[in-house]
Amino acid sequence: MRNSKKVLLPTSYSLLTKLKVGDFIKISGKIFAARDQTLKRIFASGRKFPKLKILYFCGPLERQGRIVSAGPTTTSRMEWAFEELIKMGTKFFIGKGGISPEAAKTIRGRAVYLEAPGGCGALLASKIKRSRIVAFPELQAQALVEMEVEDFPVVVAVVKEVACGNESENKKIEGHALGRKNFSPCL
Amino acid sequence: MKLSEKMKLSEKIVEVNSFLPADVKFFLRKAAANESSEKGRKFMGFIFENIKMAEKKKVPLCQDTGIVSFYGPPKYNEGFLKKETYLAYKKLRQSQVKSPFTKRPDGRNLPAIHCRRRRSLGFIVRGGGSQNCSALKMLNPAATQEEVLRFISGFVIEKAPFCCPPVFVAVAVGGTPSTVVALAEELLLKDLRKKPTDMESKVLKKINGSGIGPGGWGGKNTALCVKIKEFPCHIATLPVGIVISCWCLRKGIYNG
């Protein structure tokens, strides 16, 4: 696809922070799927999960032990956990949908928010090469899952320092976006 | 692919999770063809890649196979619907908890939610993202039609970035607070290609003027279709029920 840079994780972390809002990229590497209750349990357990550098907000669907559908879930529902996750070492959030300006402020300069195409579970599952449950299997769809992805398509939504890539274009969009509290600030 | 008439209800529920109905595809194709924003077009491209993949592999389009709501006559009793739902969700994601307080998974995706009031049995599968973007609003009956429409478009514009746009919008105005949201959801069961009313076109235009676009990535296709239906109501009330479905509207009619 046009403009789609390939990013290999974790070796290209630095490249990722140089990207501009609106850039399409394809990431490859290990990511962790977690969501509402997973995060609650992670915080409550007091355990250290040092490897949660890339968090994918997702509750995958399995058939016969294989993930067959795994699209992103609504990121704004996880905003409450951003601060703590960043303190724990999360550098990248992958999800779908807008986030509040406050949440964008929490992220900016400390982490990157990437949006995956919402509702495209079948397509995104095909980019997962391997997966395993790391913790909380009793939560079923909300278990903590490690996924090895290849060419997983995302668009950069909130990035380090740079609020918007193309100032004039984004100002136009931002004009209507930031006026409403719930819109993702730059896309 | 046409859904077989002889299929069991449980099979049909599984099936609609992989194959979108013709009217939904019609609107998606239209949006893909007329979308002017580059990012919006890209999102539409992902949608069609996903549809192709789901059909080919017979896997659910979206991992959130949601909760199924039935609309139909009493002859399809609670026991039947529960059994079929249970069987269907063995192949779909368990997305239900026993209690909103304990959050323990239910493991069966039951009970099936059943609202009577139709001649044939129809069902809609909606995920959490879409369910979260619903509204029940008791407006002042002094509100003009203009004001009601403004409330509708305002609400959809506020919520659309979270429920996988381009979205389908169904609105019931009237009835009672306990029924109006179900009345709205049921509107989605119809073939949505019917010519829109002036009211519907106006709201659609307003929503699409927001620029949110496919996936919230910018563009003119924020909503694909708006359905508004009036129902009689009490002189002192003006209930409005709004239901938003993501682009991946999964629904079916069962004649068995």
C-alpha cells in the first residue's frame, strides 16, 4: 500500500517516534493484547509486566485454539489506564477510535497512539503469526495475550511532540475535531 | 452469498457474522466509490479486504460478535432462542458477563434478548462499541422537529468516532422510554435501501458534514444511512431512541 512504511519492532522504536500523524505503517513484532478487565487485573496483581511496551486493545476471538478474528476495541474506554500504563513502561497503544484531548495530552511526548482499522477482525487476525495466553486465562476474551504480528496495518494518531504532521491540513480537521471533546485530536 | 432458508437459526447467527447482507454491502460500496478523502478511502479499502477475508475463510468479520437481539412473534419461545444462541456462540466470541459488578464471564452468551412485535423472526448482532453509542433521551414535547433532528445529528456526531464509522443510524421518536430504543434497533432489520425521507436526508447530510469519515480517519462518509420513524406518544413526553451500528451491520431474518 502507498505510503506504508514497514516497522520492525522492537528494533525500530526510534523510527516510530519520528513518524507523523496520519502516516500509515505496517508493524511486525511482539505485541500484547489487553483490555478493560485485563488492565484492572494487571494493576491489582501488583505483578510487574515489564514487556508490555506495545499494548493492543483487543479481545480476540478463538476457534480451536487459533485466533480467527482480532480487531481493535474502543480506545477511549481505556483512557483511565493510560497514565499508569505509561509509568509501567508502555510506549505504544494500538486501538480504534478517538480519544479525549486530555488523554492525548497524557500520551503526547511519552507514548504513541496507533489506530488499527476498526471492525476488520478477520483481516487483522491474518497478520497474527503466533499467539499465546500470558496471564488471566479465566477472563477468556479479556486474557492477556502475546501476539507475534507481521505487517499489521496501523495509522499514527498521536505521536511524540508533533501534534499534527501537516499543519494546514490538520488545522482544518482539528478545528472541528477539538471543538468536540470526544474526537481524536488530529485525525 | 445468499443465506439459506433451511439453515438452523444457530447456523444463521454464525453465518451473518461472516457474510454481510446485500443492503449493507450496497451502502459500503457506494461510500467507497464516492469518498474523497485519501485516508477515508484507505479505511474503505481495509473494510473490503476484511469482507473478502471473512467470506473466504468463513471467520467472523469482527472479533466482537456481540450480543444478539431478536425481534419476532411469540411462537419463537425463549427456550428455543436460548438454545440456538447457546449453540451459535460456541463458535463465536463469548462477550457477556454474568453480572456487571463481578464481571465474571457468562460462558454461554445467555440470556438471548428477545423483544416481540414482528411477524417474522429477525435478529441483529451488535458489538459493545456500537451498543455504547446508544441514546434514550426524553425531550421536551415543546421541541420542534428541527430541534429533534438537531439532537439526533449532534448525538451521532459526538459518538461516531467511537463506533467504527461509517455507521448506520436508526432513530425512533415517540412511544415510551421503555420501548423506544428497541423500536429504533428494529428499524435496522428492514432493507435499508428504501428511499430516504426528507428528514432522514437532512440528518444524514448534517452528520456527513462533520468530516469524521470512515474509521474517523476523515472524509465525507460518517454515516451511510439514517432511518427515522415516528410513533404515537403521551402528550407530555417526547422520547427519542437512537441506535448506531458500526459499518459491520450483522442481521438476519429467520423463516424456519
